[in-house]
Amino acid sequence: MRTRRTARTIVAVVAAVLLTGSAAACGNSDTGDGSAADATITLGFSQVGAESGWRTANTTSIKEAAAAAGIELKFDDAQQKQENQIKAIRNFIQQKVDVIAFSPVVESGWDTVLKEAKDAGIPVILTDRSVDSADKSLYKTFLGSDFVKEGRLAGEWLVEQTKGASGPVNIVELQGTTGSAPANDRKEGFAQAIAANPNLKIVASQSGDFKRADGKQVMEQFLKANPKIDVLFAHNDDMGLGALEAITAAGKVPGKDITIITIDAVKDGMQALADGKFNFIAECSPLLGPQLMDLAKKVHAGEEVPARIETEETTFTQEQAKQALPNRKY
Ligand code: AHR
């Protein structure tokens, strides 16, 4: 009798263990209240590309943060093409991911695909760059920098440096990717800051697509076409670093003959600043991964999140770059 009861107990325990095991293997452990609190979240992320040091650091931040947060990341590199991003987002919708995030290569042309995501009930988070959609309900939040402010800070520094300068100050501008939010906004912010100083004149402005090679090539053209260039405003470090090569090859001393202002503050840019080749950098932080994962969890859980989350940033002079460089992570 006693032996039969013991055997029944063992069978029951084994069954319970097996059941628990199979539930855990399914991953979706229902909490009983209809929610799936500890289920793995799948995040589809469409990245712009790999055009700059900033972008590489941003990709690393997102991948590392997803792994740390236990989020399954489906990562797609759009190679700076909007059609690739739209295709990736449609794939994410088909795969029924829990959350979609993306950094839009350009500002316009997203309404249709964003509506498709909304109709499929998949929340969308914008990171780094925003879109110009009038319907703000198409995405949950936008996490990223204030690009107009970055451009303004760059311009204000120049106004301060050229105070009392007699004669015209000729500026050339290397713009980021045409139609992208950072190119549009940095241009606008810089123009606003220098507007009250008619001696500060932008004599040439062209896109270098946020890339080092393009920055070099466009700067070569600027140097050929403009005998007197006093200042270069580059919308990112990489284009500024490319331009350095063109300036040196033209027999000029970067940072002295031509004042160089850039945006980002990645390690290579900070090194150029500390070495006296750049003169000022307005920071744009790529370390968005941890905040993005936090937001993905919240929107998946149906929690309200702020419509706009602005990244904290600073600026660097040559002296400040020397101090910050040893601890710079990217
Ligand atoms: O959107 C952020 C910008 O994109 C960075 O300033 C630039 O380096 C990158 O490619």
C-alpha cells in the first residue's frame, strides 16, 4: 500500500516537472492575467547603414543593449537606401515582431509603411532621426538628439570666435545626407546662429553624405572653386576628417588656415580636435541602445511613454577634447 502511494507521488512529481519544463521551453509563460510578462520581446530594427564612425558606435550600442536586456534583435542594415528600410519594415510586420524601431535615412515618405505597422498592431519607435509625418499617432516616441540645437551651437561658437573680425569670413559647409533630418536641421540651426552677422558668409554648401571619402572629394572641389576659405562647417566628424586630407594636400594647415567645426565627437574626431586640426565639435551621442530597449519593453507592455526623448549632449573645445579623450568609449 505504502509502496503504491509512493509510486503515485513520484509519477505526479515527474509529470509536474515535465509540464513546467515544456511551458518554459515555449517561452510564452502566461501569467494568468492575459499578459506575457517574462516572454522574450522581438525587436525589428532597421539601421541607416554604416556610413560613419557615429553609425558604427550606434549599431554596437543597440546590439549590446539588446543582448543585455534579453531582447531578441532582428537587425537590418539599409545601406543608406529608403527603399531597403521600407522593405525591412514590411518584413518585420510579416514576421509579427513585437516592436519595430528604425532610424529613418530621410525625413519624408514614411506614412504608408508606418500605417501598415499601426494596422498590424505593432508599435514603432523612432531612434536618432525623425520623420515629417503629420500624423504623430503613427509612432510611439522619438528618441534622439536635437539636431537644430547642434547646428546652432556650432554657429554660436563661430560668432563668438569671429567677434570684431574685420572683413568677410568665408564659410564652406559639408552637409549630411540630402533629405535627412540631421542635414536639414543642422543647416537650419547653423544658419540661424550666424544670421545676424552679415560678414559670416556661406560661400559653398554641398552634401558629403556623412562619409569620409565624400567629405574629402567635396572639399577638394570647394578648395578649387574658392580661393579664400576661412571656415569649414561639416555636419559630422567623418566628413571633416576626409576634408582634413584635402586641406593638407592643398598645402593649408587645418585648424589654423581653415577653422574646422564639426558635429558628433567620435574618437577620431576628438583626436583631431585634441591635435589642433579641428577647432570645435558639438556632440551627438550614438549611445541610444539602453534607452531604446527600455522603451521597447514599455511600449510592448502598453505603457505610456513620452512622445519625445531628447539625448543629453555637450560641446568640446580643443582643451576639453584633450581631457575627455582618454575616457572616450567610441
Ligand atoms: O543621424 C546622426 C548622424 O548620422 C551622425 O551625425 C552622422 O555621423 C551619422 O551618419
